[in-house]
Amino acid sequence: NVQPPEKPLQAEEWNRLRESFRSPEVFEEVMFNSMVRCNSPIDVAKSLLTHLAKSHGDIAYSLLVKYLALCVQQGQTSEIRDVYDIMKVRFKIIESGAYNLLIRGLSNSDQWRMALTLLEEVKKIMIPSRTNYESCIKAASRHQELNLAFELYHEMLTKDLVPTFDVLQALFDFSRGMKDAELQKELFGILLYLRENQIYPHKTFMWSIKLWFESIPGGNWRGHLTNIKDSGQCPVCKHQLEDSNLTEEEYSNLRERIIRDVIHGTDTFRKTSPQEFEAFQTFVENRLPFDIVIDGLNVSHMKPKKMHCENLFDAVNHLAKNNARLLVLGRKHMLSNSSNWKREVMKEMQNKADFFFAENISEDDAFLLYATLRSGKHCKFVTRDFLRDHKACLSDSRTRHLFRKWQRGHQIAISSSVDRKRLNFLPPFRYDCVVQTTGDTWHIPYKDTFDEKYSYEVPRKWLCIQQK
């Protein structure tokens, strides 16, 4: 660790410092890292660059990038431009890290249009990163060029880049108070994107949505925070939310597609053998239908301080009430009578549920989906996984939407109680927990905390917006 000087140094002073450094060959790298960390004055960093240029005749690419990072950190626009000019002349290729810095630095300045030029440059050699697009989208929004911002947003989506909450929120924030039908359509489009992808905004993003609705001139929108009743009725506008149930036709279409594309598709047998899966199918067909299918390994890791078999035992005991027929997907190692898997506990569980023990390397999701879908519309499943991979195997958005809706209506969420002494099971809602609209009402489920991770745990809080 090296402390950067507080003022610019002469050549001989830099040389002295370098010689006293334990590993002189990495002195400049370490010094620049330190300057970025300590946010050193730009002229101190510049004096080191000048010294290097004079003594070596040039400056290494990696050091220029570190200097660039310092300039971006401090919003030194003219320096950022100078570094870019040097890089363009000196290096055939500028890699993505430097482009990220250049675009970020320029988009936050009055020369933000130059960031757009750089974005075009990046496109010629690679797919721009999410950060590249988002820096430009925010810059365009900030300068009220919202058509341009949305053009870039759509381009970003076509490249399969997932926007962050940050950029979506910016689009709502900068559109506040504008009366523009096209713009309104675009922002409704973002809400439908949240619906389509089962994304739940966090509280601050939700407030931005609420404030935007209420700021539309002559729109007469009013937003209220609420909790939906178990019946699915909104206490504010008395509107009944969409049911989480699929129709018979939707269910059978989904079942066929999942069994064809996901289970017999290419991904299942990477981690399990066709023979094992066939044995499982026979096992299931002879015992249908089940009421609840449990991902045993997943549930057994719920409370780390407890024996794995005890966690699973608690879950089976709880779910076996009301004579529910349970299928537990296990692994062969659970039968080994080890410190985590006690034989007598396993025996007792097997009196209350059917168990299928797969090889120790099998992938559970395909087994879980198959058994649940073959059991019929009433069957629920328990896992803490989000089953995100399988969504990717479903090629069209309609089936993906049905899969997510089925999942929301059938996945029993499981969590530890606050004192971590017992497991809580949250049955699926009867209403569908996604953004929904009737035209003159919008209902938006939101999370209390900021969480970029997508999770299957559905929020309990809602924003109801209605047009009076």
C-alpha cells in the first residue's frame, strides 16, 4: 500500500519514490490504483504521466485507463476527451473497460452527445454493455430527449440486456409532468415489461411510478399503498385482481410444452441419465396423483444449524397435515445414515410421504416439474429455487408467461421464522401477483427493500393507482 503525494512531483522526486518502493517494476500500477482509491488531485496524477512520457517515450495502456478512471471519478471532461484522443491515435483497439469509462464520464457532462458517438463506435466491434446503454439513456433523459432515451432502451432490450431498476426509474423521474401520449405509452410499456418478467420494483422505484402517474397533466390519477385481501380484492378501488389459476386449456398447453421442451429437451440429461429419468417416470405414473412435491435437498438446507434430516422432517410433518399426498425428491446419500441423515428419522418420514432417491448428481428441477405437472392442476410444489433456467428453454413469451403464472400459483414459499426456530410456509396466493391493469386502474406489487436479485418470494405490498 502506497500513499500518493499531495502535490505534483518533479521527475527526480518520482524516481526517488520508485526506487524506495519494494517492487519498483509495479510502482506505477500501484501508485495509480492508490490515486483512484484516495481520489488524488488530477494534477498529481498528471505529473506522474508526464514523467513517464518523458522517461519512456510513451505511457502503457493500463496506466492510461487508471488515469481515465480518476478523471471520470472527478468529472474532468476535458481530460477525459484528451485521454480518448491519445488512445485513438496510439492503440489499434480500445477494450470494453476503457469504453465503459469514456461513455460514463462523457454522458455525465455537458458533452453527453459524444457518449452517443462512442456508443456507435462500440457497436461496430462488439455488443455494448448494459452500462454503456444505461449511461446514454440517463444522459438523454436528463436533457429531456426522451424519444432518444426510449430508442436506446428498446435497442438494449433487443440485445437481451436486462435493464437495472436504476435506469427504469430514471425514465419515470425525467418524464414527470409531461403531457405526451407517445411517452405515456412507452412508460406503460415498461410496466408491462415488469409484468411479463415477474419483476417487482422496490419502494423508491414504486414512488417514482406513483409520482409520475400523479404528475400527468389532466390525467387525474391517484395512487394509494395497500395490502390485497386474501380474496384478491383491492381495498382501495374494490377491483378484483386476476386469478392465479390457469384455464384447463392453458394448463394442458403448458404441461405439454414443459414436458416436451424442458424435460425431454436437451438440458435434463446433462446431470441425470435417461435410464434414471425413465425409472422416475414409472415411479410417478404408478403413484399418481400427488398433492405436494417437495425438493428434499433444497428444503433440508433451510436452517444451517439444524441437522438436514430434521429440517426435512419438519417440512414433511407440516405439509402432511390434512392427509396430503406428498412426494419427496431425495438423493441416495440421504440413506447413508450419516451425521446429517439419521436412519430412524428417514424411516419415520417414509411413513408419511413417498420418496424417490436419485443419483447424487441429478438435477432436481426436471423431476420436480414432471411430478407436479403430471399430478394435475391442484398439485403444489416446494422449493426455494426460482426455476429460472427453465424459463429460458421455453421459446415463446406466451408460454414463458404461463409458466411464471403457473409457478406463482403453485409454488409454496418457505422461509425461517424470525427466531430461526421453525419453518414458515406461505401458500400461493389465489390472485396473481404481477403488475396488472384494466386501463383506468393499475396494481403494482412492490418490495420494501432494494434487491436486484430476482426471487420467487412474492411481495405482500401493492400500489393501487386509479383514474378518477
